[in-house]
Amino acid sequence: MLLAALALCVGCGPRDKKPMETPKDELVHRLFTYAEEGKIAYGHQDDLFYGHNWLVTDAENDPLERSDVKDVTGKYPVILGCDLGGIELGADENLDGVPFDLMRRAAQKQVERGGIVTFSWHPRNPLTGGDAWDVSSDQVVKSILKGGEKEREFRTWLSRVADFLESIGPDVPVVFRPWHENIGSWFWWGGKLCSAQEYQELYRMTWLYLTKDRGLTNILWCYSPNGDVKPEEYMSRYPGDEFVDILGVDSYEYVGNGTVADASARFKGELRRILTFLTALSYEHNKLMCLSETGYEGIKYPTWWTEILEPAVREYPISYLLTWRNAHDKPEHFYAAWKGFENEADMKAFSELDNILFLD
């Protein structure tokens, strides 16, 4: 099982496992077991909040039973992806209009169903007041580190993140994926916007505050650079083994100026190259690994799930993969099939494969 991937790590020995003493330990064990058995849990961003043509409007009372994924496959995704962008400002809703009260309930519901929750964070730019994509200054990270002019304000932001994660429940393990896609330069914490040392200090500051200052020991920390990078680039801003539980990567299929077939071939090649070196790194550092974001907007290849995505990931010990969201207000912005989509049957076939896990 997983012979192609495991062959990369001949001589590195079995993964070390810690005794299962906490909910976090149990989730780590669960994810390692998926990988060792050749199983990959499927995840979908914002799955319970809205879909291609629907939106939860009653945050307090909605039963949280609707899901585009469930409408197509008859099953929920194992992983519910959420984003905390906006929590830092004390807002009631995140950057995509999801009420945080609804998010909290959905996270709890997901875990009750036997699922897992992962959180990304697209915070506003603390120096300019712009959004996470405001890259007009290369002084932002420096401004929130120790001694910076925005340090105190940023610590307030961290306290709001901690308050929310704590409110889900101290015994509910969650995956937290801050400061993602950090090799590219489209976020204010990206490659050209701060030095490697500044990025590492930012990641460690976040970890130390949530873990040590606030005592949130139920968090699995995921480090997830953007996809098309070399191994040395991937590790160039790595904060250290103490601060990371999961090695992730964000990799999407884009058509660009070529054909759909060309894009799919390029995507498969990129995934295999990345997951090959990520497998080696995961064994070297004794870490879980995942495909933390992926997908193909609009899913224009009719059998993308079974002929492109699954073959590209099947030989690698990734615990889970997460496709991005189905926007209710942008008809072309969807990454999972929905009821009535012309190619929905292929996603259903994907959900029935032996090595792909959904929640029954």
C-alpha cells in the first residue's frame, strides 16, 4: 500500500506515534491512520453555510443539514473548511458573509457527525487597513512583531481568534492553518512582503499566543505554502517542528491560455511533483501531510474527479484534501459539484471510491 510514496523514505523508519492522551492526540492518530491505510478524507470549504444556489439565512435555528456535496453524493464531507477573516475586527460575519455564531454551531455539528473542522484566516492588513490581499507595503509583518507600531493591536486580533476557537469547546480538536500561501506574494505576509525570519517570527508568535498564553492545546497547526514551489522554497520559511503538526500545500488547476486538457495534465504533473517531495519531508519531520486547498473552478473537465484528481493523489499518504467553496452569489465560482450540474455524476463516482472518505 502506498508503495510509490513510501519508497521515497526507505531508511527513515516508521512514524513515531505519541500516546493518545488528549483530543488533539486522538485526531493526530486518526489522520495518521488514514494515511497509513491509503485513505484520503474529502473536505469542502464553507460546505454547511451556503451552496451554488442557496444560503443559510437563520444562523440561530437552521438545522445545518443542507450541503451541495450531500445533495450530489448522499454524504457529507469529512472535513468542513471555515475561514476566520474578519474575526480580528470583532465583526459578526467573516469576509464571505458567514456569521461567526453560525460557524461555531456548524463546527460543533460537524464534529458531532464524526467530522473534522479546519480554519484558515484571511485577516485585514493591520498597517494599511486594507484586506488580506493589500500588498501595498512590505512593512506590515514588521509592524506587528515585537516592538512594532501595530504589535498591541495585533495581539488584540490574536485574542479574538483565541476567543472564537476556545468557544467551540476545549475538547474539540481543530486544524488551524494561518499565514498560508506564504511563498507567493498576493497576501501581506507573502514572500516579497517580509523576510523569511519575519515570517517565521509571525508564525511562532501566533503559535505561542494561542498555545502558551491562552492554553489552547486542542489545535493541530498546518503549514501550507502555495503549490508550484521547489522543496527548498517550501521549507525556506518553515517555522520549526515544534510549531507544526501538518505539512500542507495549496494547489489549484487553472486553464489560463491553454486548453482544458493541457491544464489538467499540468495540474496532475504539478501535484505529483509536490506530493513526492512533501511525502519525503513528512517522513523526515514525522508530520502529517494534506492537500490543504485544491480544486478546479467551474470543473470544466467532465471526469475531473475520477480521472484527474484521484489518480494524482492516490499514491501519496495525504490524510485529507479540501476543495474550495461554492459561492451562492457567483454562479461560476464553485469547486464541488451541485445538484443539477452537468458533470455531477463524476463527483458521486469519486465519493464511492474505496480510498476516498466521506461521512455516511
